[in-house]
Amino acid sequence: MGKELLFPDYIFESSWEVCNKVGGIYTVLSTRAKTLQEKFSDHIIFIGPDCWKEKNCPYFIEDDSLFADWREEASNQGLHIKIGRWDVPGAPIAILVDFSAYFSIKNEIYAHLWELYQVDSLHAYGDYDEASMFSYAAGLVVESFYLFYLNSDTKVVYHANEWMTGLGLLYLRHRLPQIATVFTTHATSIGRSIAGNNKPLYDYLFAYNGDQMAGELNMQSKHSIEKQTAKNADCFTTVSDITAKECLELLDKPVDIVLPNGFENNFVPKGAEFTKKRKAARKHLIHIANCLMGTDLDDDVLIVSTSGRYEFRNKGVDVYIEAMNRLLRDKNLQKEVLAFIEVPGWVGEPRKDLVERINSGKKFDQPLEVPMITHWLHNMSHDNVLGMLKYLNMLNRKDDKVKLIFLPCYLTGDDGVINMTYYDVVLGNDLCIYPSYYEPWGYTPLEAIAFKVPCITTDLAGFGQWANTEKGGESQLEDGVKVIHRTDYNYSEVADNIKDTVSEYSGYDKQQIAKARGNADKLSKKALWSHFITYYYKAYDIALRKAMQRMNEREENHN
């Protein structure tokens, strides 16, 4: 490039997951915040939905002293906002916007959107309206702030995440064309839908027509806003090379740059604290398992798990269960295996019978009924995990060498049974397994290796591809991450490969385990935001140059 990068004076970044913990995007933004705050100190402003109204938002600390003069002006314009700080490392400024007032004019907003950008909102349903009204409100907030404090000499970037923030980006593009726009899709809505509907995504990617598939899968409106935002943003980005291919095929738009997801490892305990927490987690998990199943497992058991969103096929939960089933009959298995599925289902309540046993301090030699689950579900008879366990006759019998337990709740530390946070639980694992079929990036394996837990993933996950690139070949378990080749059709081979890898790991000696754990730790440090943030700086530069060129051309045309 040779030329100096242009840096923004202000960055506004909007997402449905700002101060709103829903999924992986919360992790992307909240961990990146510290690095951006250090560079742009209070000139990075996050905008999220005010989902809490009168209640307190647990991730947000309101601060009346911030932008007090503008706050009054915004209120006079009918904007209902809360200004404060996001309660994450770096404590960046966050604005939460109440968007409920705009539902009454949504038809006018959609009509205008169609006139300007041919976005089809006719087929909207579900969360489309909610996301769009939030996005519109976020655009109004930025417009109001810009007109109050800034001018055309200020270099401003508006960064929108996912289709849910597209409307606000398009609004600003029309109203304030001097603002540079960046759009990141973390997964195309249509790609995820194709995969989730059990259609082969990868072999046929070249042949799929995004618009046609959107019609077939009833996704026209989400696909339409996503496609038009991608086309009209100054810099269009995604999180991995695998999703970049998907964007090109399904949105008919190549990405300008890939922004891989980094993270901060400041939540990983060090030294003696690490050892102490790992021991505590193992002891607790084994105790819960023994109470549930009436078993006598000890610390020598191999603890493995999978976790993430409850997308049964996309996240590879099905193939994980299949692999554990095959492991039951594996002659080479050297240890007993305690396998967990940590995926939030339609959870009802903690099991009272299990809680009583856990608190009693006694030992039990008889299992509870349904000894595969820690919380009751609202849909016990229609749950995919329980259905598959029943079909495979995996009932955690005493002499089974592999026991599989479903933890169907968010591990926030207050679920009533586990009562430990996800990070404290992960620490107790020997191995984590994420055999995803559809995974644009993949935070769960990255988090696992940060806690020195080697993991298994696939080359259909952006993270798996990155691990292979770092290795310069196929990454193996001794490197910290075993990357399994996965296609549309090799489900059975993937299950066998996982089974063989777990079996092999069960025979590792202390030195081999130490090597795998050490390499996992080393690899995780290559994915810190301090390394990956440079891609964002390039994206800002691309967007700012495009916006400047646009404004110069406008000026020339006026003259």
C-alpha cells in the first residue's frame, strides 16, 4: 500500500448485541472494545437497543454527565436514549435507544427504503420489524449527534453489524453521505438458513442463487436488506474466508476485507489461581454427574464437552452425539469419558431431585430417572438431543464407558444446578469438541484453547481454517487444535475421526498432555485483538477514502 492509513476521528458502531448478551457478536464487540477505547478514547461510541426500559440493564452503567448538552437536544427531537458506559474492559461509551415509537410509522419508513434502495420489506415477519426500527433509531441518533457536535472536517465512520443494522446504515448513507460506512455480516442470513434446513451448502454454493433461495426459504426481507446494505456500504466485510465465499455467491458482492474475530484473554486466571479453579470445576462436574447417574466417577475420568447455540446440525451437536455413541464400543479407549452438551434448550426448571442429592453430601448407587439431563425442559418429548440419545439407546448405564449429560441452560452462574459460569466450567475440561457444519468464525474453540483446553473443530469453521493456516497444514491435537475435514456428506467419517481422536487422547501420557495444552495456549495468543485489530484499521481506511471520493465527485458536479 505504501500510503498512510486514514483514521477516523469518531466511530459509531451499532449492533443488536451492544449491552445485550445474545450470542457470539456480543463477545466480538465487548472484547474488541478495550483495544478501540485505548486508541480512540471516548471517540468510539457503541449504539444498542434499550431492551430493558424501566429495568436495569446488567451490562450498562448510566452516566448523566456524558453529552449533557446534546442529551437535551436529542430529547427535544423525540429521541429516547440512555447514555452511559458498557460494563466491559475499557468501559466504552454506549448509547441505548428506545425504538418503540417508530413502529407506528414503519410502513412509511419501509416505503422510503424501497424507493431509495429497493429493499423488499413486504415479506417481513418475526424479528425483522423490531431489528429495523432499532436500526432506524440508531441512524437518527448518529444524525442528531453529528449535526450537534461535528462537521464535514470530522472523519466519521459508522460501523453496522449484521442485517439487523442495515436500515440505519442506508438511512445515514442517504442523509449524511459524508459519513463513511462499514458493514459486517457475521453470517449471511440465507447461508445459515440453507444449512439449518438440511440442504447441502458447500458443494452447491456456486449454483445457488441467493434471491431465489430467499424466496424458497421465506427469507426475502432479511436477505434483501442484507444484500442492499452490502452493496451500498463503503466497506463490506465479514469474519472469515469461508463466509467471504458465501457473501460473493449469495449476496453477489465480494467483501472488501476479512475481519477475523480476536478476543481478550484478561478473564483467564493465571498460575496457582488457574490450577485451583480447574480442580474445583472438575470436582463439581464429577459430583453432579455422580449424583445424577448414581455412579462413582473419580478425577481420572476424561471430561469432554461441546457448547454453543442450539443449532443441532449447524453446530454439529448431532455428530458429537454420534461420535460419543461410537466411542462406547471403542476397544482402544483407555479412560472413562464424561461428556457434556452445554447448549441452552427450552429450559423449564432445575431438577429438584438432583439438587437434593447434590446438597445432601451422600453417595448414591442408583440413577435418577432420565439420568441424561440436569434441568427439565418444556419440550422433553420433542427435544433433538434427548430424542437422539433415546434413538441410540444411550441411557448412561453403570457399565457404559462413556456417559453423556445434557446441560440445557445458559451457564451464567445462577442456573440452580451447576451454578458456575461458562468460563469456570470450560476450565475443568480435558478436551472440547466443536464439529460445526456451519460456523463463520467459531468463538467456542478459541475460548477453549485460551483456557489451555485442546479442542477438535472442523475446516468448515472460520477458526478451523485459521488454525490450519497458522500450522501451514492440517492442525493436529498435539498442536492444540485438531481440525477435521468436513464436507456436505462425510458425517460418518467426521464421527469416526472424533471418536479416534478422543480415544487417542485418553492414552496420552503427562508429557503429551502438557505439550497439547501448551500449544493450545500459544495458538490462542496469536488471536488476541492486539494482532487482529489492524484489519479493522484497514477497513476504516477503505471506507473513509471511498466517502471522501464520493464527496469530491459531488463537489465537482456542483461546480
